[in-house]
Amino acid sequence: MLRNSANSLRERMAAARNFALYYGSESLEALAGFDLVILEPDACFEADIQGLRASGALVCGYLSVLEVDGLVGLRQIQPTDYLMFGGERKRNPRSSNWVMDPRSEHWVQVVLQRAERQILGKGCDGIFLDTIGDVEDPDLPKSLAAQLIPASALLVRRIREHFPNALLIQNWGLDFLYRLTVPYLDGLCWENFPLKWPEDPWSLSKLGELERVSRKTGARVLLLAQANGLMSTGSSAWEDAEETQLKAARYGFLFYAAPGSYTTGVNTCFCGSG
């Protein structure tokens, strides 16, 4: 379990100069130079996590808050845990995953148990809250989203209440949900951020919005992009990425580009302070 105090972890989070996200198992040692790492606890041993922590890294474990693999599933699921839409169980259209209903008290308990046993119980410093942004799916009726967004915010609050010392980073949910959850968070992640710094009005407005929220609350903002593969300094791909990293740093944000998929490897060129 966590051995660092909440204040110590949050001070280190505030001082973090870089981060990486990696869900594989073959390149864990490459994460040792980063200040903050996000990994898949099921892909590594507790000794791997402790080794990264001993190297000085803050370690957050991946948790799918509102999705379950449609092929594997979970034994603990009850029929009322599934989100129903149009008389059918809702799926994420980009995958085979089932979307779960944050209003289900039973599902809330499943999430809390998974967070404790699979993530914090393995020695992670915090939790990376993924798939919770599903409640902002534009295909959902507004009347249903109006129920799911507050219910998801309550779920995040429940996670915070159960694990007051853990770092919590929310992925997506950057339109409405984060406004309700940010009091309980230590970080916000913008996944699928472009490798080249965006110049469109919407992105610039959102960046400014997140900067104001970060300054007000102290929550760190993580910008997560995807590159075509492993990078090296001096490559053409690195030129865009380095410029994006520098611009992110001016906002006080952290930037990382994963090499294609989250299990391919680690782009260690982002290990610097930007």
C-alpha cells in the first residue's frame, strides 16, 4: 500500500517535469528516468512498480472506470451495471467494450475493489481514471447525459474518499465532467493530443481553459499524443514533438508522445524537462 503521505505525493506531482504512459511489460526499465509514469498494473509485477518508485518515479496504475472488455468481461458484473441505451446494452463504438452505468451502486463497489486490489494493493502511488469520459459521448441523449455526468462525478468523489492519499488523474471528460471532478483530482489528461501544436480556435480555447483551471486548483495537465514509432532526438518527428513539448511547458503542462501504441515501447527522448 501507499507509504508516502498525500502531501509528499502532491508536492512531487506539482514538481514533475515529464511523464510517460506505457501499458506493456517489455520496456518497463525505460520508464525509470521519468518523474511520473502511468502503467498497466496487470502487465507487471509488484517488484517492477517498487523498482520504478525507488528510481524516483511517481507510479499511477490504469483503471477502466466505465468500460469492460466485451470479450472477457468481469465475473462481478450484474445486469443493472450495464448502461442501457435504446433498449440495449451500450458499447463503445471504437471497441468491443461494454459501457457501464455510474449510477449503479454495485458497479461503484466493483470499481473501488479493483482500484484497491489491482492498483494500490500492488504499490502504485495513484490511479489513472480512464473511460470515464464516455458519459460525454455526443450520441447519448442530453437527458441521459444529464444523469450520467453527475453520477460519474460522484463516483470520482467516492474514489477520493476511499483513497485520500492516492494521486488521481482523470483521462478525458474535458467538456463538462472535469468541472465537477477537479476538486478531487491531481491531474487531467488530454489523450490524442496532436503531435504538432494545434492552432485551431477550439483547441487554443480549451488549452487556455485548462491552464486557468490548473492554476486555480493545482491539478497538473497531461497532453498525451501518439507518434508513428519510437523517436530519437534529431529526427523530423522529434522536431514537431520537441516544439510541442516546449509550448506545453509554457502553459505548465506535461507532454508525451507514445510510440504508436501504448504497448510498443517508451519514447525516452521526453525524459528531459522540456
